[in-house]
Amino acid sequence: METTYHQPQSGNEMPRFAGRTTMMRLPYSDGPQGLDVAFIGIPLDVGTSQRAGTRYGPRHIRNESVMIRPYNMATGAAPFDSLHIGDLGDVPINTYSLLKSVDIIEDYYTTLNDWPLIPLTLGGDHTLSLPILRALAKKHGPMGLIHVDAHTDTNDEMFGEKIAHGTTFRRAVEEGLLDCHRVVQIGQRAQGYTSDDFQWGVDQGFQLIPVEACWHRSMTPLMAEIRQKLGQGPVYLSYDIDSLDPAWAPGTGTPEVGGLSAIQALEIVRGCRGLDLVGCDLVEVSPPYDISGVTAQLGANLLYEMLCVLPGVRYPREARV
């Protein structure tokens, strides 16, 4: 019997400004049963330190995903002919408590461990990666990490708080969620409070690739090196939209000049093909600062590219590039 997969609603079936409000206008899924991949929104901005608004990120990303079509013409990937994909909606976070929200997120993703699905998360501020890693580590153990960001997010505390969007990966290390010699951070830049602000992760075994090492070059050769470094074990991909230059992604809470380009962003995600990705997130889209929608549109496309490189996706034809 031929397998039937969920398909995004076609723009020839329903105008793109109408129809479903799910990611890529996929069918809404009431639960994880039967899914290989689930898009999940986390409308969180309680952990932000500068400009708020990421609570509206998931809805904005979904709105800007309407132009994405099923087949990747550049790489040849056909995710919707390969995997059962659905949109589970949003995690019901606690609007007034970051710590309670973190617990809610961890519990939500822990329940998904009973199913053989890969979560693709629409953020939401970067605090959310910590509870997701906590949940996934219960299933996969310590994971490798590709973290693309303008910041290292390895602060010990922020305003005296141990949990915030800038402390995520220090807590993840302390809790044993990461295999530190399989962690790569890409795109860090700007200024620090001390001369060794980026050093903590390196001391734990992280490979740090500051943005200046990315200027004026393709990311494709770098990603080949990263794939070799990370090897065959489970890997989590966490993509902060502020890794891109504000010219490409102005709608974010902590923009920094001199960032990655949209082309480099695509190269990084496409370069993850072949890794054992067990989860991905796209965070820090802040709609109040994204009047044109360009940031959310880029975020939606990066999530689609993440979908295309997941294990099990078929490539029925050769890439065009």
C-alpha cells in the first residue's frame, strides 16, 4: 500500500493569504501519534534581557511560512514525501513565571520522548533550549550541539538569575546535557564585559568560530569539518536569528552588527545533512521589530531547511548546485 504523507496546503488550492495558520499550512496535529517530525511553538519572552516580543515569534514565523513550497529545488530534498510531518501548536507556557515555564517546556518535550519524532521548535527566546535539552537528554544522553548565535549564552547569571536566555548553555554543561567535545559555536561577535567573555565554553571543550572567521567566505567547507568533528552521535541544532546581521534579520531582541548573511545561514543548515539531528530550534524572532516580516520569513525558511536535512529525508534527485 502506498504511504500517504501530510502535505502543505497548496497556493493553487487556497490563496496564500488565507487557509491554515499552521507552519507551512500543514494539517494541525492533535498529538504526536504517527508523526516523524513535529513543528512546535514556544511563545516565550520572559527570559529576554533587552527588547521583548519573542512571545509573538511562533505565530509570526507561521504567518511568513506561507510561501514555502514542499520541494527543495537547490538540494533535491523532498521532506514531505519522506516523513510524516505535523504542527502540534504551541506549548502553554506560564506568562508570569520564567521558571515555571521552563518546567512546563521540559515536561511537554519529555512526553514526546515516548514517540519516535524529532521536534523542530519555533521560538521564543533562547531560554527555551535548556528545557528542551533536559528532555532530550533523558532519551539520547549527552548530545553534540551546533549553536549559531551572536552570543555564547554561557553567562553564569543575569541580574542574579541563573536561568535566562544568556545562561542556557552554561546550565546545559553543568547539568551534563552536552558532550562538550562535540559542541561548536558559530557567529559570536561584538563586545564583552571582560576580555575573556567567550573563553568559558572553550575551556569546557567547545569549538568557537567567531564571526570574523566567517567573513568573506562560504560556510560549506567549514560545515564539512564540523560534520567530521561531530561524527555519528546525537546532535542538537540551536539557531538564534541574531546570528545574522541586522541588515538580514532586524526583528530580534539583541541585534549585533557584522553578522552572518542569509546565504551563509543556508549553507550552515544545509551543511548539517548527514548528522544525527535529534532536535532543532529557531529562536529570538521578535515581531515588533520586524515590520516588513523579513526576519520571520528568513526564520521560516531556515526551519524548512532544517526539516530537509533530518535523518530519513529522501533526495530523489541530485542537487542543482
